[in-house]
Amino acid sequence: MSRTRTKGQILVIFAGGLVTLMAIAALVIDLGFVFMIRRQEQNAVDPGAVAAARYIHSGAGQAAEPLKMRPAACFYARQNGYFPSATDDNGCNPANDPFGTVLTVNWPPSAAAGPGMQGDPGKIEVTLTRPHQSFLAGIIGMRQFTVSTMAVAAFESPGQSNPNSLVALDPGNSCQAAKVHGGGVVNIHPAAGVTSGGFVQVNSTCSSGTANTSCETGGNGALDIIGTGAILTSPQTNVAGTCKRGPSGGLSGPLTEGAVQIGDPLADLPPPRLSDYPNGQCGPGGVITSPSNEVGCTFNTDVTLNEGTYYGGWIVKNGVTITLNPGMYIMAGNGIKIAGTGAIASVVGGTGPAPVMIFNTDGLTCPPSPCQDKITFSTQSSIDLSPIASGPYKGILLWNDGNGSNPSAEVDLLGGTDLNIGGTIYSPKGLVKVDGGGAAAGNAAVQIISWQWDVGGSSGLDMPYDPAGLYHFDSKGLVR
């Protein structure tokens, strides 16, 4: 009896082991086949994306020619054996392929390309998707594999930037994700010699109902133009939700409600490292901040500063002006706070704003090191700042770290008597407020890419769009 039982157990173990070995063999063979097919698809989509990208700026005045993009990608798909029944480069559809292969060409790229690519008009996404019958995996119920392979190519020339002046990235249902306040005109327009750009993009889906071609009074809006007589002027405004205005004022320029959301165009940009810059000194003969001395700087008298990592941030007291020499200024904890008539100016030889960048993040070990806090350039005086002019962050004026301990820390650029700023302001998880001041229309040659924004001023705000003065990726060819 015992010997019979033992023989039965051996048979069960042998049968189970055989099934397991067959399952492993099936997965190894079929998965290996999948990798081979993916490589074949990649050989088709890579040159297809590059070929399609050539038509991003091929038309008159460097306009895009989208009708030529798909045939360009189709050509390389056919060259690699796909769509054998197609008679020309317009025939890349499932009916012309024995396996029902699907060719997808998205310009600009979809969300599948990643947040740094989504919605970027300087890039194009090409995907091949093909179902493949398994060899042995059907034994364990996996009769078919669907293999999908993507490539993204760019055709962005030097000096080209994201075409938007104002971007509110918040993709939820937040009302007033973008807001225009005050009684003046926020005038966004291409700078002299620039033929296109200066658009407004609001990702929020907050809506008062049916999409319209003009801002409506009442209800809710992702973009809200409030204040008596407040006007937003832009060459193009795109809102995923709807636009709301007050009883007077409103929007001047074309409006698209229910627009496609875009991704964060700077999502792939690596932040500066604290250790790459000298320890910040609180003026000549002042305290030197460091990882072991994170006391920050409190300014009681006028002072001129050099670039560096300021461990513990800045406090600018009433009536004090700090002047920044060109370079990188990193606030490692506690941010920047300005009181009363305190002011920040960046001056080159007394002739105008110096090129600087301010990066707001945590101390080295937050906590107990000082943690990321708001940037408050809220002053009764003036603000004069221009973006850093060289290096990997050329064109960025202010970056609020979206991966810090307080990524929603607010950024306020509120000039009491005058506002003169330029460059890209980047706060991917926070609110950015810009106010032109009350004495005269402020000048903000800026691009704001933030979670939410609020711009305006009682005397208006002039916002010329010049891509040469903003941050941009110079890229051509495959980028993903």
C-alpha cells in the first residue's frame, strides 16, 4: 500500500513539474519572440518619427504641414514589412495588414509620450501596435500578445520655446486655476520680429456648461477674468474647461473652450545641485551660510550679493535694497521674504537687470534643515530681474522645486511702483502671482509655467512674448 501511494505521488509531482516546465518554456519562447517583434517595430517607428518631424516647420513661414506627417511615417512602416497590401503611403491602415497593425501619428504628442512631451508642438509621436499569436503560451491561456512600440522625434530650432506665455498645469476641476485680476489690461503679444506665440493654456476642466467662443458672465470657469474692467488680450487662449468674466472687461482674442490638456514642458529638466555652487555669503564680510550653518541671511542695510547656495534663505527688511550680481541663487530652505519697501534689483554696471536665476528648494536634510518656503517679492518698491543668460538653465528666472517638501509654496512677484522682469518662471505644483504695480503698466516679458497662476494690476501688465529670452530645449531627431 505504501509503495503504491509513493508511485502515485511521484506521478502527480512529475505531471505538475512537466506542466510548470512547459509554462516556463512557453513564456521564455513567446516573450523572446515579443522582444524580437518590438525590435522590428522600433526599426520602423524610429525613422518614421524622424521623417514625420521634418514637416513640423516645413510650410510657408515655417508653418506645420500635418497632412504630410502620417504618409512620412507610413513610408518607413511599409519599408519594414508592415501594411503589405497598401498601394501608397496613405494606406497604412489595419485593413492593409494581415495582422491588423495600427499606425498612430500624434502631433503634438499625446499623454502616452510623457508629461515632458505631451502637447509640445515641436515634437511628434509615432506608434505601431500589432497583435501576435503566441506559440506555446496558449497552454496557460495567453493566446495573443499585443505589442506596441513608440518613438518621439523633435524638430525644435535654437531659440524656439514653448509657444505659451501662461500655462496653468492643474488638470483637475479647479475653478479659477487661472485668474486675471485688477482694473487694467494684461496684454500678451509677440515681441517685435516674432511672428507667433504668446498663447494662454489652462488645463483645468472647471466648466459652466457648453463650450463657447467667448467668455461668459456667471457660472464657473477654469479661467476667471475678475475685477472691474479687467481685460486679458492674447493671440490665442485655450481652456480645457470654460472661461468666465465679470460684468465688464473680459477676453480679447480667439478662445477655444474644451481644449486639449498639455503636459509639463519642463518635466524632464534636472534641477541644479546645491553643491555645484559656492556657499552663499550675506554680503561682503557677512555670514557665510553652509550645510553646517543654515542660518540664512537677514538684510538690514543695502547690500550687493554674489551667486551661491544660501542655506536658510533671505529676509529683506523694510527700506533695504539688495543688488544681485549675475549668476545662480539657490534658496536652500525658508525661501525669500521682503518687507515693506524692501527691494531686489539685479544690476549690471548700473545699466539694467543682470542675468540671474533663483532656485527655491529644501535644505540638505529637511527637516531638521530649513524646508522649502514661499518666494515673496511683494514690495511697495520696484522689482527688476532678468533671466540667467548662459548654461543649462539659460532663460529661466525663477524655479520653485516641484519635488521639494513644499512644492505648492507660493511665488509672489508684486511690484508696488514698478515691475520689470523677464524669462521663464517655473512652479509646476504651486501658484504664481504677478502684479504690475499701480504707478504704470508693468513689463513682464515672462513665460509662467505653473500649477495655477494669477496675473494683473490696476494699471495693466504688458507681456511681450520673445522665445529668445525664455527657456527652451534645443532638440532635433529622436528624443524618446
